[in-house]
Amino acid sequence: MPEQSGKLLKVTLVKSPIGYNSRQKATVKSLGLRRMSQSVLIGDAPQIRGMIAKVSHLVTVEEVAEVDENETA
């Protein structure tokens, strides 16, 4: 997946997908989120933005300019 201008997105699961459609659960899982308050760094791509839009009520998103070596996903 090509990244756009090296930007990264920090996606955090803030609400449980329990009780939501199985497709939304699968989207959360494919974003790499398994637990509440878990965050992942993902390359900024149109496909990822679309996935985030479908579960925007379950996650928060922050744009990260660069990756700090001390912070791991």
C-alpha cells in the first residue's frame, strides 16, 4: 500500500465493536485493532481512510508527521 507523502495515521479503538454489524467488526480487526484503547500506526492511503470512515464512531484518528523510534505500535 503506497503512502501519501510519508504521513501516518494513529488510529485508536475507543468504543467496543460488540453489538455492531459483523462487517464493522471485521473492519476494526483489519485495521489491526484488537483491544480497547489500543493504537496502531497505519500509512495514510485512500483505502485506509475509507475503512476509518466506516467505523468512525468506534475509533479516533490523529495524523502523525514522523515516527519516534521510542514509540512502537
